Amino acid sequence: MSDDHATYSFSALQTDPAFGEVTANLDAVERHLEGLRTDLLVLPELFASGYSFVDKDELLGLAEPFDGGETTERLRGWSRGTGGMIVAGFPERDGDKVYNSAAVVANGELLDCYRKVHLFGFEYDVYEPGDRPFAVQEHAGLRVGTMICFDWMYPEAARTLVLRGADVIAHPSNLVLPGWCQRTMLVRALENRVYTVTANRYGTEHRPPRPALHFTGSSRIASPRGEAVADAPAVGVTLLQTTADIVLARDKRVPSGNDVLAERRPDFYER
Ligand code: ACM
């Protein structure tokens, strides 16, 4: 954070985890984070476990509790080093239920656990749909809202986070549709006048009988002007970084003078 408390640094790490190799994947991420100081770091969806679970039993074997799991313990340690908030995806076990979740941590503390609301395709076979509201967490004056991957398809997700005060939307992802989300996030950023940080993975997972999945990389940070301010290539470990002006994200006026949030007309919208 700068002296005027208006600028913050945002980062996203794009990776290619090996399925099921949780400790090795965590160790690899830790190496990439060495020396990093940032107000917000976003890691991909399911960044340490891998994505393409063949069935619920396999998922139960790799799912972890939010409090005390290997992944969230490592996130807590990393957040002491980066000095800011970290948002990262993991398979969350709660009794016999598993959620596709994102942990939100800062200062070594667990702040929140978001459970993916809009599951994608086969995910319905193994995960429970998220059962908690879209939420915004504040740390050192920065308000971070979280959604996961396919939530991008529902404008209501980003809009709800912004109505709840988000300056930036942290968006851990494992995207497979060709460029759809990366393009759409420019619009989500513009229509909400908010920053978005999409941390995607790259590479391929083929775990029969599931079809091979090709993840699209191209992680992206978008500004409230609807511009890509940092872009990763389609393939390759990449640490994206940008400086963000939070005053810009809190000004919802467009050049005509219209305040796009204040002038919403919810009476005319479908509930
Ligand atoms: C996705 O929601 N992981 C495509």
C-alpha cells in the first residue's frame, strides 16, 4: 500500500499442478512466491489438489478442512510473508460433504471460506453447491470479494460482490472454455467499475473415464476501465503483478456523469 492509501499491489500466480501431488504442488508455489510482497495474491481454483476427480471417493481422499488442513496452513504462512491477503482454491471437506472452495487469509489468519455457488459440468457429481453468500473481506483498507471460476458466467455474482463493497474481485479459476471468461472479465470489470484478478491454471489433465481437460492459462487482471492491465500467456508459470488505484474502483461514475450503481433500477429487474 502506498502512503496515500489509494494504491495497492495485486498479484496472480498461474500454475500447472500435478493431480493429487498436494505437497509437491504447495512446495512449487512456495518457490514461486519467494520474496513476494503484495496486498492481494490470487492462486488458481484447486491449485494444490488438481481438478478432474473421477468420483467422490477420490475427492474425499484429497479434500481438507478449512481450519487445520495442509493447504490452508501453508496459505497462512505465505500470507505472513506477502503481507497481504491471499485467496486460493482448495477442496473443502466438511463432514461427508465436499465443497469447491476458496480460502481467504491474511496475517496468518483464516478470514473466510467461499464455497463455489455455480458448479461447472461434472463438478455436480462430486461437490455440494455452495451454501454461503458472496462475501467481501477487508484487510488494510482493501475490500476483496471472492468468486470461483464458472461464477463468471453469472453477472449476478460479480454485481453482488460489488454491491457489498468489493474494490477487487479475486477469481481463482480452472478455465477450459476457449477465451470466453478472459473476454468476459473485461466486461465484469467495466460494468461494475471494479478490478478483477483471475488466476487460471494451464496444462492438461486426463483422468479416464473423464475426458481430457485443457486449461486455458491466460490469467488476467482487469481494471475498472475494462482494460487488461496484466496478462499471462496461455502456457507457462507466470506471476502477474499490477498496481491498482482504489479511488478509481470506488468511483462508479462513467464519463456521462451517471453513477452506474446508484442509478440501478432494481424494481424493473427479475428477482
Ligand atoms: C470451472 O468452473 N472450473 C470451469
